[in-house]
Amino acid sequence: MTDADRLARHLPDLIAIRQDIHAHPELGMEEVRTSALVAAKLREWGLETTEGIGGPGVVATLRGRRPGQGAIGLRADMDALALTEQTGAAYAASNGRMHACGHDGHTAMLLGAARMLAEAPDFAGTVHFIFQPAEEGRGGALAMLKDGLFERFPCDAVYGLHNMPGVPLGQFALRPGPMMAGAGRWLVTFRGTGGHGGNSPHLATDVAVAQAVFVQALQGIVSRNVPALDSVVVSVGYMAGGSRDSLNVMPSELVVGGTMRAFTPDMQALLERRIAEVAQHSAAMQGTTAEVTMWWNTAPLHNHARETEVMAEAARALPGAAVDLGMRPVTGGEDFAYMLQQKPGAFIFMGNGEGHALHTPLYDFNDAALPLGVQFWLNLVKQELGAA
Ligand SMILES: [Zn+2]
Ligand SMILES: [Zn+2]
């Protein structure tokens, strides 16, 4: 039986698994059911399976039939988002959580590859299947790394992928070097005296003016502090202060927060420094204070040159596939970047066909992409660890 025949035979199962995971979405670090399902399937198919790595993370290890020292890690993410699903699918979630980023599909594709390879381990060396929790800003990659992921499961290289709706099936995109931004968040709390907005505003220090000056001046970071050929993003996403019931009261506290993105450690440092400076100076101008906190959820994602080529080749070997090796970097973040800081490796986008955008209530992973993703992983293992 050929790989294609076996894959076709497993496909109904794989679709059922994908839709089962979809119907029971769990937020990052809460993937109890999902990781139990993943581990149970892996064990059922005969893989050596370790649970509880970085919380609900799971790693399955498969040694090839032939001796070999090489070891690679293939990674999928398992978490969902806090969103109310509106797809109307028979397997739609109803718990206010949603697989709106397609991690159900990523998990299913890697499971499919694990099953196929366990049935016919015609390779030399070791494959570690890494099922990561909490990609969506909840620190899953770092948690697995802190739990000794690569000490316990040594890998020469590590690979990850993400679906991309709106891009035809069979189209892949990646690039060597910086491909996705480091994504961070910042929060500024302005504090003043507050005051009577009608009777005695001159006696108050005004946090509203401080935050207005701050948000205005923030725009100058991108236009004046960042070199013209570098790219960063600073956006405000949250403002809170005062009360609608007391419009004549000047608040004593006002909070502004947002996101920041950068592709290099230098630009990350520049953002941290300038956002804090602009906040402090804006506050000082009004006699108020500013308390600034910021943190990074992901590092900039940098693909390594050799492994980028390996992934491109694995994609090219799919029938009818097209690979864009010159993808424009995106300012979205991906915490697989932390694994790429420790091991050579690469990350690739694969087309998910027509469909709604990621992180929207109508998005759904396209099951027609499942066999492509499985075959892609099989190609990659064959390339890296030798054909039979
Ligand atoms: Zn996402
Ligand atoms: Zn995602």
C-alpha cells in the first residue's frame, strides 16, 4: 500500500479528530481535554508519549527502523481563542471559545503524520512530535523550553507551520531571516490629583491631557525614531478612565495600553525605551506621573537558511504545490520564535483555501488541507532523515 493509499484510508479518522478538537476548544494552558486526546491517539498508534511538558504540552518520540543519529522536532500548537463561534458548522463550539486560528488543524495534521510514520518508520534517526499549548500569548513555547524540551528531546532542527486562509491550497510561503515580528504589549497608568472639572480644573493635574499628548507623541516613534528601512508597529488598543456618570469629575487615574511589534532586538529595545520616555515626559508636562509596564509575548521569528530550504523542498515535492521563498514578513507574532532561538529551524505558511480571516468568528480550518499538511511533514522527514 502506498503512502497516498494509507493516507486516504486514515483521512476520515483525521477529519473526525480535527472536528472533535474544534468542537471542544480550550484556551492556552487549559488544554486538558485536547492534550489528553492527543496523547491517547499517539499511544494508540504506538508512539512513545510524554505528557505534562510545559503544562499540557505533549511530546511523542518515534525512532526510525534504520539506525541514525539525526533527530528533528515537528511542532504543532493546540490552543483556541476566547471568541464566540458563528460558523454554524455541525461541530461548532458553543463554550465561548473557538479554534479561530486553526490550531485544531495544525494538531490534526501532525497527528496524521505521526500515525503514518509510526506505521512505516522508514527513516534513520528520531522524530519528536511536539504538541505545544498556549501559543496565543500565554507562553506555551517558553513553558515547554523551561521544562527542558530540548534537553529531554534533543533535536538537531525544529520545524513549525501555520495555515493561511485566503491563500489557495497547495501554496506555501516563507523566507529566510526575519519573517514574523516580536509581539509585545505595553500599559501606561497616568496618575494625577483629579479634580472638579467645572469649578476648579486649574487646581488639578490633568491625566486626560497627559494621555492625549502621549498618544499623539507615540506616533512620532515610528516616523522619527525608527530608521526608515526598519519596520515597527505601535498601536493603542485600550483606554480607560473616569466615569460616564460623572462627566464633571476629572479622573485621578487613566490607563492606556497597546501592542508593539519589531523584527530585531535593536528595534525591540528602541520601542521599550521610547514608549517609556514618551509616557514619562507626557506625564511630567502636566504634573502627573506615569507608571509604565511592558512585556513581549513573542520574540521576532527568524528562519534559519538551511532549514528554510528544507521546508521549501518538502512543500515543492507535493503535487501541484507552489512555494514563495520571498514572502513579505508579517507583523503578526508566533511564539515558535523562542524555539528557533535555541535550535536551527524554520516556520512556513500554508494556504488554507478560500475562507474567512484568522481570529474571526466565521473562520474555520479547511479539512481539505489535512492530507497536504500530513504529506508535507512526511516529505520533510524523508528529506531530513533519509528515504527507505
Ligand atoms: Zn492566532
Ligand atoms: Zn495561530
